[in-house]
Amino acid sequence: MTTTPALSVRSLSVNFGSNQVVKNLSFDVYPGKTTAIVGESGSGKSVTSLAIMRLVEYMNAEITSGTIRFYSDANDAQPQDLTQLSDKAMRKIRGKDIAMIFQEPMTSLNPVYTIGDQITEVLVLHEKLTKEAARVEAVKLLKLVRLADAEALLKRYPHQLSGGMRQRVMIAMALACRPKVLVADEPTTALDVTIQAQILTIMRDLQQELGMAVIFITHDMGVVAEMADQVVVMRHGEKVEEASVEEIFARAQHPYTQALLAAVPKLGSMQGEALPRMDPLVVLDGNIARTLGESRQQDTARIDAASVVEVENLVTRFDIRKGFFGGISHRVHAVENVSFNIFPGETLALVGESGSGKSTIGRTIQQLQESTSGTIRFGGRAVADMSRAEKMRLRQEVQYIFQDPFASLDPRKTVGFSIAEPIRTHGLLHGSKAIRQRVNQLLERVGLSADQAERYPHEFSGGQRQRVCIARALASKPKLIIADEALSALDVSIQAQIIHLLMELQQDEGLAYLFISHDMAVVEKMSHRVAVLHLGQVVELGERRAVFDSPQHSYTRKLLSAVPVADPTQRRERVLLQGDILSPIRKVGDEPQHLPLIQVATGHFVAQEESGAERLAS
Amino acid sequence: MVIAVTLIVSFAIRLTGDPAVMLAQGAGSVTEADLERIREALGLNQSFLAQYIGFLQGLVVGDFGRSFMGGTPVSDLIGRALPATLALAFASLFLSIVISIPLGIKAAVSRGRWPDQMIRIFSLIGLSFPNFWLAIMLVLVLSITFNLLPPSGMEGFSSFIMPAATMGIILTATNVRLVRTTMLDTLRSQYIMVARAKGLSNTVVLYKHALRNCSIPLITYFGLQFGGLLGGIVVVERVFNWPGLGTLAFEAVSARDYPVLQGVITVLSLMIISINLLVDIAYGLVDPRVRKE
């Protein structure tokens, strides 16, 4: 191993005005190795990446002290200190020696220029290639990131590409000049797991090939375990711990790291267990990691009782109109022939990737979306047959929790008002005193305090806001709560607390949950039964243990194998998953085939797989 | 659209009074019989609807009728005035775009610091000028006091400077703010950070990557502005005695010369419609997402 790092950061501090967001940070990254910087929101990890590129100055932040030494090769005796370079000298390094990949593939390519323009631009700038030579090189680069049909791709615009393809273009662009250091800021966070797996494999292969030093910024411990050699854990702008990846996962020293790792749901941790398990919370109390509560089984599902909700042959399609006269040319087949039921006290998880129709099912049940055909029954009665008053009552019994807790609370109303609203709307309590008492009680129920009722949403953190949303959902005493990616926007430690809260509420109130998520590890922890969705159809449905321990459908297996496991000793050579996520949009008249479900074991249903010939034809 | 505009104009203009009276003025004593003869000669004795239908029939074959004053075909009058107006309008718009884009970008980039503050103060001052006052002040200073530029008429390049500057300055005042706001939005985009991370220079980042993304809202606004510009030009043309549509319209109104005014308004509304069409075409050119698959 070389002893000269590619990049060496010492005592780096970055300020936004008088607010210090990175404090005295030091770390190294070596050629061919990956240093991961992990932390939750506000830890300063993204600012660190922008500081290395000296891009913080465009965000009105400044590097107040420290050095960032860049070694152009192993024998570089006089490394450049990036913090001291002029803007002009820095521009020569940016994009050439040090390149960066950003988080949001959907917005990181310029929408008005072709893919070709954007890749060749770097080559013409740094490598002084002619336009034609740059084009030839761009084709090579696109092939390097395993994009098919590279020639044609050059002439396309970003909006014509999927998220996964865009991120590969982004990687091709970053690698154009064979940089010595690659800074990757949450490069796969916005992507579906199967696409994430593809991108991670490509990055790792190319790192080996080019011998790059990689700084990998992420919040996902699973990705860290897969990718990192060295791990830097950050919190509130400071490094709390640094060690090799094996050390961190096996013997984390700092209590914060311990708490963080304890909060990460690990896929496979429930193997062999029939019921969801409520784990004790590990919280940071000052500087000591403390364990709260006990481990207990979530034996709440009353499968002998009548279902709370039954969905039968549900179909939801959206028309796409094109042209001047608005004829329907295509349809989005969001939900195709889906049937399931949920028992009282049960958590049914709907898992799938983008375009699988999981959110549409939730919205259709909540009557936010009209179905094309099929029946939804509550307490045995079909929604279609219900009177207006009955439907109104249904809105009280079924509540929704959304992904973005900030967007789902009115910023101009106190949270107390928002929580009281369903109580008023459904006339559950009368008199402001009674309502106030109930609001206070609900706030305490979700782990907030009664005096916070008078505050506004912006005064709360993300996790607290999600608690407010849960309190609001509980206000009308629902039987079913639909949680649509309700944990996805939260940091892992907060996520663990909310999972804990949801399971506690289920135990106490006998709530049924329809848990919509793309996160297989969280689903494994929380749910009694799981339905795997693909292109609007259920491909596998059964008890969680059956689906996770012996997945039968190829898509379920693909999904499970794509999830990064938060354990570096389990790192495996993954087969590269091919292909993009299929689109549910079809031409009018081209109806998808409904795949019949076959019972393989008691309560475990698997869709018949399409034969190869049919797949090619579609 | 054209029908709606011409119908309203034809109707409104007839509310201003009888053109026969205007024509007869200065001819000494006129009898009611004289007036009646004039009306008959000009076709004013017909009903409003009949007059309007006659106008539309002419319009289809490109005939706007003849001026009440002197009998020159209206199309000839417009044909002479239109190039002058168009030249002035495009010169003003061009001037304003050329000034406001770099200034707006500068203001956005130095947001909150002194260049931004200065640009915003000047823009506020520019917004507060009435166009006729600015025009008169320019004439006063540049023509009368220093005798640098011709005060009126359209002869050569130097005569363009003042009228175009008058319109241009006022347009620039609004445009600078618009460019600044859209630029600030665009600069927050992730792809701008990506462009910087490639090592591109500030100029390339701003003028290649950011500006083209700003251009959709800007083109929309410049298109809308063209209509307002044609309105403002009437006043400015008057001050500088510019031989354009504005002056023509002004004279036609004073003389209650219906055919000329109807003709001018029709041409102006046709121009505004075609500008809107051009705007739609321009969208497709700058933004691939608007183009058809």
C-alpha cells in the first residue's frame, strides 16, 4: 500500500457567516481506496465535499482555517494546498484531477444541452481535445459506465433519460479526465435499490480500473459497509470517530457511532422469526449510549377477526393525452388487478420500486384517487355502495401519513390547530377545553410535550414534525393508518424512534397499518405480511418470514439481493443487475397480462413468471 | 382576435364625434347640407354595421380604404410609417436586452453587495421616469444645450439614438429586475454547481449554462413587453416627431380619420399576434423539453 495519500485534509473549518458548520476536520484518502464520510443531516458532510472542491464559496460559505493537500502522484513532495490556490488555478484542478458526483441525478444535468455537449465540454476544456476527438472519447466513457447505444445517447437530452441513466452519465462526466480523486456526495440516495446496486458496482469497478481515491459521502450505513475502506463519522460538523470499515462495524468506540449503528435496520436480522420485533432504542444521553425499553414481539395481528379493509381486483389507470385534440395515446397502468386484505392490528407492507403503483394503491384506498375498476371494502361494505355520510366516516377511520412531514402541515397554523382539525371536522369532541385536552394528550402520546401545541411547524425538527403528523392521524381514532414512505425522509436514529412509536401505538390501540415503502430492511423489521409490487401487480404476497426467508418470485429475489447490507463481513461479489426499471406506461390497447397468483405455501402467494418469449415481445 | 380588436376600435372611434365637422372646419361658413354631402362622399351616412362590414371586406384583400384627409390609400400611409416604427421598436428592445442581461446577471451574482444595490437603485429610478418626460429631457440636454443630436425626425443613425434610448432605458429598468430574479433562481440549480465542479470559468457557467435556462421566462416576458412597447411608442414618436405609426395614429385621432386609425390598429394587433407566435417558436429552439418527441 502506498503511504502517500491522494488528498490530505487537516484541521479544516468552514463557516456560513458566523456559523461554523465544519470544525477542525482531518482525514486522508489514499489512491485506490475509499474513505466514507457518514453522518446524519446537519453533520457537515456535504459541506465538506464542497469545501474540497472549493465550491463552498459559491454558497456564501468560506473555509476559515485548515489545509487540503492534493498529491498529484506518490512522489509529490510539494503537494498543492487547495485552500490557498487562486480561483484560476483551482479551476484547472476541478473536473480534471478532482471530480465530483452529486446527489440528485434528476437535476444535476443541464436540461437544455445534450448529453454529448455536457460530456465533451470537460474534455475540450481540460484535455484540449478537438470536438470530434472529444466525441469519440465521450462514446468510450458512456460504454465505460455500461450505457448501451452510446452513439445515439450523445444526441439525447437529460429529460429523455431515467434517473439511473442520468447518474451514469454524471459518472461518465466526472471520470472524463481520469481524476485522481473522486468526491461522491450521496450518489445513490435518490435511486431505487436495484439501480443503486448497479451504480455502486460500476463505481467500484471503475475505481479499481483507474486507481482513484474516492471520498464517499453518505448517510446509509449499508452503502458504507459495501463501499468503504476507511470511515469518518461526523456529527454537528465534527469528526467523532475514524477507523477502518471493519473496526467501525465490529468495535465502534464512540457512543454516537454505537447509537447510529444500533438504529440501522439490517436486512436479514429477523431471519427465522415469525413476528415483527420491537427493539429497544439506543439513544445518546450526553456522551453515553443508553438502551431504552426491552425487546418484545409484536403479536398484535388479529387474523381471526374480520378484515379492516379488503381490496379486490383493484385497477387504477391514468390516461395520457397527446396532440392538439387530446386523444388518449397511452395509459399509465399504475395498479393492475391487485387484491389483498388487512386485519386489525396488522401491518401489511407494500414494497416496490418507482412506478410499482404502491403509492397509488394507498391513495385509492383513502379515496384521494378514483379507481378504474375493482372493489374496496371497509368492514365488509364496498366503498362504491356507501352514502356520503358513510364515506365521511370512512375518512375518519382511515388516516394517511405522508413522506414529507413539512409539506403536509400548514405552515401558518399552530401544530395544535392542525391536530385539532380532524377532531373538529368529524365532530368527535365539543368545547374548546375538551379539544385542547385531547390535543395535549395526543402530543404526549407521540412523545412531544403539551406546551408545544402553540408552536408552528418550522419550529420543529423533521422527526418531531413526523410525530405531529402521527398525532394528527391519531386524533380521529382511526382503525387503519396508511403510511406512505413515512420514514424515508428521516435520519436513521429518528427513523428508529418513529418505528418504535408506530409499533407501540399498534400494541396499545390495535391499529392496522398499510406500510408503503421501498426500504426492504425497515419493512422486514415492522411488518406482519408483505406484498411485493412490480409494474402495478402483486408478484408475491405472504407472511414476512416466508417472503424474506424464502422469496419465490425472481423480482423479489432481485430486490432483496440489491439491498446493501450494513455488515462489511458480508460484502459479496454481486452479480451486476442488468436493465432499467420497466415503465408502467403502455400504448392504448396494449393491455398488460394479468399474472395469476399461485399459492406455494399457506398464505404465501407467488405470481406466475412470464416466459422469456413473452418478455421479449413486450 | 383581429375581429375583436377592429370591432371595438371602429365602434369607439365613432363615439369621438363627426369627422365631417372636422373636415369642414376652416372652410368658413358651412351649411348642414354641405356636411351631409361630405358624409355621403365618405360613406358615413351608412349604418355602423354596414361601414364595418365594408371595412372587413376591404381587409380581406388588403385594402384599408382611403384617408378622409386627402384621399391617400391607408395602406400607402401605413407602408411608409411601419418600417420607421418597427426599426425604432426593435432598436429599443435590442438596446434593452443588450444592457439588461449583463447587468441583471451581475446583480444576481453579487446579490446583496454593492453592484447589486447600485443596479437596483438605478432600475428604480428608471422605472419612475415617465417616457415623455425622459424624451423631453434628452432633447433639452443633448439637442438644445449641447447640440449633439438632431432633436426630431428620422435621418441617419444619429436620429435613432434618442428615441431608442428613451424607450430602451425604461424597458431596461424592468428587464434588469426580471433577469436578476430568474438568474437567482437558476443559479440555485444543481446543474450550475455541477458546471462549476467541471472547472468551467464563471463566464461559461453564467452565459452558457445559466442564461439559456433563464431564457424561457425571459422570452415570455420580452414577447409580452413588445405589446406595451408599441403602446409607449405612440407618445415617444410624437415627442421626436418620428414618422411612424404612432404619429400617424395620433394625427388620425385628432382628425377623426377613421380609416387610417382602423388600419393602424389592425396592423398593430397583427404584429402582436405574430410576436406571440414567434415566442412559441422560440421556446422550442431554446428548450428541448418543449419540442415534440
